[in-house]
Amino acid sequence: MRRSTGRLAAAGVAIAIGTAFVAATLLVGNIITSTTYDQVAARYADADLVVSDDSYALTPDDVEAVRATDGVAAADGSLSTYVALNHGGKTIYQSIVPQASDPRLSPLALTDGAWPEGADSIALPADVAERFDLGVGDTVSASRWVMDDEPTVAADGTSYYDGQDVDEKLKISGLVDDPNQAFALAGGMAVVAPETMAQWLADDREPGQPEELQEIVVALDQPGDPAAVDAVRDALAEAVPAATGVVTTQEYAEEVVAGLTGGQNIIFLVFVLGFAAVALVVAGLVIANTFQVLVAQRSRTLALLRAVGADTGQIYRSVLLEAAVLGLLASVAGVLLGSLLVQGGLLVAPAFGLGVQLPTTIAVSAPVVLLPLAVGVLVTLAAALAPARAASRVAPLAALRPSDAPTLRGAGRARAVLAGLATFGGLAVMAGGVYLGMTDKADIGVLAAVAGGCVSLVGVVIGAVFWLPKVAAGIGRMIGSAGPSARLAAANTQRNPRRTAATATALLIGVTLVSMMTTGAASARLAMDEELDALYPVDLQVSSTSYGAAGDLVALPGSVTDAVRGVGDLRAVAEVTTSTATVGGGVESVVPVTAAEPEQLREVLNTPGDVASLERGTLLLPDRVAESYGLEGQDSLTLTGPAGEVTLDVVRTDLRASSAYLTPLDLAAFNQDVAANTLWGSVAEGQDPADAVAAVQDAVSVTGEAVDVTGAVVEREAYEEVIDVVLGIVVGLLAVAVIIALIGVANTLSLSVVERTRENAMLRAIGLSTGQLRATLAVEGMLIAGVGAVLGILLGLVYGWAGAASALSMVGTVPLAVPWVEIAIVLAVALVAGLVASVVPARAAVRTRPVAALATE
């Protein structure tokens, strides 16, 4: 091992990367689990116990019973509601909690002003007050639902409770902060007095309906005494018989998380460990090649050992012992590397403002250390089995002279048949999965496509030894005109087809997965973009908030229209009128309609082609509207209103809208009492959607008019960001396998140099220069890496599109999108890495003098 430090270091790096992957995955999984528990438990601040009931059977009387229990310092029921806060044209739906009876029971901290007192005060989160541009002492409007005291009797004699929105003015008594991000998922919490919360909840319930609670949080007199905690738990179980559990806050957090995930808290580990498994499989191929190099280098040593009495078992065990030592040392290094990477991530994570409290140090446990060590050693041993067997089977005298490269004999036919069946059978199943994905059996289609893809990839890997060297030979003939170095390099890839195939296959696996994910994501992005365009036809909408006598929205004031048009973040603004029309001519129905100038409409819609046929005299009728109002099969419709009627030609469209479209002049023909009551806007290219929506809100807030601003583009961007983040993570994980595979290219070139020592010396003796010899190895490395990368890219294109098509065909047509930039990067990295991998073997090859190399035999 001391004589082969450099070669073993390359294999050690491969296994260290794989085990670091496993260790980091386990550490991050532990952090996610503990952070999730802490995030849930943060809601209960410094409370000691939680009294809970899953069926919401707890009552205010149970809260009083808890407070009266010996050892209890304070107890509150977990209550919350939400109201719509309005100010300056901005509306925020804010979650509300009551002020806690004890500071230990609330995770919120007062940063300015005072806690609310009375029914007309509220403490707001600081960021909400900033968005409203309000401070302590200012007033904000709150709109909430109040149930009627008496039921409403319908025409059929049934009764029900109705209600109405009530607007109230609330004084901002203070500002609160959520230091532990306990309510981060709810967007923060505002606080009102307990009496105010009780009244609001009562107003929202039907008369006579009791108040129901799921949780009661408890603070104890002696929180640090385990005996006292256990005694109070028993007492609370007796005091509140309706409770299904009395547990600590940490225990309750674990129950909540388990309920949210169905008890399956290892999804992350399974997902990421799958990528770690890919990295380890590729590392195993690299290690196998490395030990082939070592066995070839030590052929004389092994032969002499056999000659002086070493038996085959000793040789076999010596190679495996060497693999075990290498695997153990590399795995230890991998565990340390993975731990350092995760610790470094924890140190820099606060700078990204993730919105959650992460631990400052990693928690190293036995599984985090032992599992990667075991996996690393086992993978290394498994990879060394074949080279060890080869070393032990060579006869002493035969090993004293160089052996010929192995040929494809023996079980070749059986392997070829198996590879063909797996490849083509898997592709057939995958094609069937894509077809099923286009039907109502999409779930079965996805499973079939994934299974077929996996089986076909296994077939490709098994059969690579037959066809991959031939592909390399074909490409070699194409580049043979570049000179003798290129021709020699192409010939060298054919000397040992098994090793060439194994090396290129390792790279092929990694590149296939990377290409598959990028292609699938690109294809899915095109399909999802079309879907998002349909779901969010306009980027933002500004509309009136009040209605006229006929039930239509009142017209927007000109000041609002001018303010919105003056926002520089918008590319276009369209004035839109929404109303209803009565359909005559034997089809009695009241249909919602939207009127806008066709040119303006095409400028703001994300799917302008859907309204290309809109013109005066036509009614653009979406399929969903026709189905909802019984208008299928109509060629023309007569619309009637207060001003008369108009007959319009029907043009069908698959636009996902809830109303029919017509021009303003056609609307005026039957209804002249409505005017533009809505503005549709399109965010300019390159502008941040959230900033654009905020700019519109700020612009209309100074007009003093009450309008509603809705920014669907922000939600759309959130979906796109999720896709980008997931893709980035997955490609980053798979790139590890590519890096490991490139190490194998260097090992294969090294073995090529060892096997061709005499040949290289003879070539040098007859005139091949050191530069030409270096070029030969460089071209050989680039050829092996390039073939693996190109074939991996082609397979990835097929697999990526098939996966996206089977999963998203129900949404719409999924085109094949080729991510040219990502593909070019992968190919360039593979070629450059193949070139770099040839440097060390080439240096070893040119250092040996031709006469000395010829004399070795």
C-alpha cells in the first residue's frame, strides 16, 4: 500500500466522496427533524405541558379546571382567528392570537408600545405595520365576519344562519416580534386582548354553539422538577377527563410532526440517500478499476510470492485486506468531510435568512458515524472481489510475462440476450407508461415509466461492454485523420473493451441522471409555464370593492387608473368591465361577461393567442363557461340587458376563464350602466413581481380610493422558484456521481500505461516524440470521457422527456425541451476532465527511457 499511495489515493477520494454524501445526508436529516420539532414546539414558548384532544372537545371550563390544579402556575387555551386588515388600499389577511396570561406561554415579544387593552386595540407584527406604513398610536381598519342573531328562513322553509362583514377601527397599541419564528408559516401573529378574542370568536359562531379547543398550554410552579412534572401530569389527566393526552411540549411536537407526515419522517433520508447510493455505485466501479491497476502493476510481485509458496487464498485475502484498510481509512475521511461540510453550512446559513432557527453545531450520533463507515468498507470490498479473484487465479510462471488483454468470450451470448431483453423491454414499458400518462391512469403511467426506465438503464449498463467500445471505435475513426496520436488513442480504447466499457459506463450513469433531471425539468417547465399561463391569465388585477344597485362593480375612478398606468414596473395596462348578461333565444341563463378592447387584452394576457379571434360582433366563449351555463353547441347567442339586446357570433376557446369575452361596444349595446371597473396589468420583463405589485399598491394608496389589488404573478413566481430550487438540489447531488466517475477515467488511463509499457517504449524507439505520446493519452482520456458523456446525454434526453410526459400529460402537451446550456456544460466538463486525467499517466509514460522499458521484459 505504501508503494501504491498515489493510485490508492484516487480510489480513496472516490469512496470518501460517497461516504461523505451518506454522512452529510444523515446529519442534515437529523437537523431537519430536530428543527421541525423545535419549530412546532416554539409555539408553546416556555410552557411545560400541553393538554390536548384531537376531536376539539376541550372547553373553557376545562381551562379553568387546569388553572385550579395544584402545581399549575398558568394555563391558556390555544385560540386563533384571522381578520382582513385594510389601510391605504392595501389588504392583509392577518392571523390573530390573544395575549397570554403568563409570558412563559407566548413566543411573541413586545418590541414597542404596550400590549393591547380593550376591544379597540391591537398589537401588530413589526413587518405588517411597516407594510402599512403605520406605527404605534395609528389606526388600522379590520374587517371580520359576524353571524346574525336570528336564522334566515329560505323559500322552501329551511333555515340557516347568515352573517355580514363588519368593519372596525383598531388602534395599534404596540409592535410584536416572533424571535423563534414560531408562527413563520402563518405569516406572523397579531395580538388582541383575551376578552376581544373571546368576543370575536363568539361573533363568528352560530348562536348557542359552544367554544371548542384542541390544546391547553400549561406553565408549572416547579418546571425543572421531574417528580413535580409527573405529579401534575397525573392530576391534569384526572381534572380534564376529555383530554386524550397530557404531554410535554417536545413530546407533543413529535406527535404533531408524525401526524403531518403520516408517521413517515424519513422521506428526506430516502430521497437523498438514493442519490448517495448512485454515488457509491459509481465509486464502486472506480474502485474496481483501481484494483485492476494495482493487480496489473504487481503482476511480477504476485508471481514471485506464488513461486516462493504463497497460495491462492493468501493472495486473495491480501487484496481484500488492502481493500478493507482503504475502505476504512477513506470512509473515516468521508465522515469527517461530510461533518465539516454540514457544520460549515450551519455557520453560513443565518446569512441567507431562512426564517427558521437552526442549531449552531451538528449532533454526531452513532448511526451518523457507523453507517457511512460500514457502507464505505462494504462497497470497497465488493468492488475488490473481482480483481482479487483475478490476482489469485494467475499461475506463477504465466504471471512473469505480460498478459494479453481479456477478450469477450464465455458468457457473452447470455449477457447479450439479457441486456437486449432488459433494454428493449424496459423501453417498451416506459413507452406504455407515457401513453397511460395521457389518459386518466396517470398514476399507473408514472410508475410504469419509472420502472421501465430503470430496467432499460440496467440493460444498457449490462450490454455496454458489447456496443460502447464499438461506439468509441467509430468516433476514433472519425478523429483518426488528426494524426498518429489520435489513431493510437482510438486503438488503445479497444485493447481492453471490458475496462473501457466499465469506465465509460460509470461516467454514463452519472451524466444520464444529470441530463435526465435537467431535460425533465426543462420539459416540465414548458408544460408548467403553459399551465401557469392558463391559471394566471393576468399578472395583477386592480378592482373596485363596492357594488352598484344592479349588482355590478362600480367604475374605477380616473385617479386610480392614472396611478396604475404611471407605475413603471408594468409593461401594459388594460381597462376591463365585468358584468352579467341574460342569454335569450330559448337558452335562459345569466352569464358573466368581460369587456375589453381586443388590442389591450392581447397586451396583458399571458396567453394572447386565446383572444386572437375577439372582435366586434363576436362572443369569445370559454369551454368551461359554455359547460357551466348550458351553452354548448351554440353558434350565436342573443344577450339582453337594461339597454336592449345584441346577437353575437360564438367563438369557442379553451381559455380558462369564468366569463365570456366581448368588446366594449357590444357590451354597450345591451348595458350602458357599467363602465371600466377593473384594471389588468402585465409586469414588465426583468422586473421583480413582488416589487411590481407593491409599487401598484403604493400608487393606488395615495389616491384615497378603496380598491382591491391582487398580484397572481407573485404566486406564479413562487411555483417557478420551487421548481428551480428542487432542480438545483437534484442536479447538485447527481453531479457528485459525475465527479467520482471522472476519477475512474484517470485510473483507466494509468492501467493503460502499465499494460503498454513495452509498446510505448517501442513507439518511442521508432520515433514517437514525448509530445505525441502525451497527446495519445490525452485523446484517449477525452475519447473515453466524451463517449460516456454523449451517450449519457442522449439517454438522459429520452428518460427526462418520458418522465415529464408520463407525469404531466394530463396537464397538457409536454414538449421535448433540450437544455442546451446544461448539456454543453456537462460535455465540456467531461472532456476537460478527461484531458486533465491524462496528465499524471502521461508523465509516468514519458519518464521511462525507451531502452529501459524494452529491457524490462
